[in-house]
Amino acid sequence: MPTTIQRLAAGAATLALAFATVAGTELPATADARPAAPLSALPQGGVVRTVDTLTTATVSLGSMQQVVKKKKKSKGAKALAFAKRQLGDRYRYGGTGPNAWDCSGLTRGAWKHAGKKIPRTSQGQSRHGKKVAKSKLRKGDLVFFYSGRSHVGIYAGNGKVIHASRPGKPVSYIKMKYMPYAGARRPA
């Protein structure tokens, strides 16, 4: 009686044979294309701990190319992901991490993690990168507030930013409408 692993390998070989047929290619003579056992025939009592033998199937699909493409994460998405991991960290004036941040230290650290070096201060950051209209904001964009652009956060979507605001307040989400908007930039 075949083991669970053998039945799974045979099922994979059957599936590979079906794909090869659709693609118009042939399997090599060494391919094991026995039909798989029905799911009801698989053991119901737990995990198989030891395997004595293993049947494998090697499939050559010739000219058939892989259709699935892995979507590359944008730098803005990487910066935002970094900022999310800092949620709850404490505020410290001049803080540049790893456990305490000020507003521009957080944004600079996030973009550094994404592979882009940006200036240290919010004013310097407000002159760096591409100017972005409020209606065109993307996740990870730098959003500036107050006259003189004295505060910065990272756009998180849905009208919110992640920011480090002041002593006693941890890094958190806030709705942009609660602060006077002064512009946005995209460092990437």
C-alpha cells in the first residue's frame, strides 16, 4: 500500500501531465504519472512521521513559460511597512530610532529602510523628491503640516498618516484633517 507521500507525489505527477497536455509538450519517459488516490483514501488519524521511500516526478514543460509574476513592492510601500512596525514607539525630540522617534526621524528612517536617503529635517524633506497633489497621494508619500512645514508624516491611505507627534504621545495614526495640510512629496 503506498504511503501518503507517495500518493501526493503521484497526484502531483498527474497534475503535471495534465498541464503538459494543455501546453502541448511531452513529459520525459521518467515521469511517474500514476493517478492519485482519492482524498478519502488518505489517513485520517494524524501526521505521518517517517517516510521509507518517496516517489518523485520530474516534469519538463519545454517552451511553456511561467505566467505568474511576483509583484515587486514599491519603495513607498516599504517605507510605510517600516513606519507601521514603529507604531507605539515613544516620541523623543531629535529621535532617529530604533525605539524613539521625532517626526522627521521616523520618515527618514522609513525611507532609508526602503533604500532611499532623504534629508534629516521636515523642512529639508519638504524640498526633496517630487511634489505631489493631495488628490494624488500614494501610500508612503511624505505629508507636511503647519506653516513652515514643521511637521511630517507618512501617508498610510484613507486620509491618514503615521507620525511621531510630541512628547508623551507614541508613534500613531492620525487623520490628516486634524492638522493644517502644507503639501506632500514623493521621495522615490
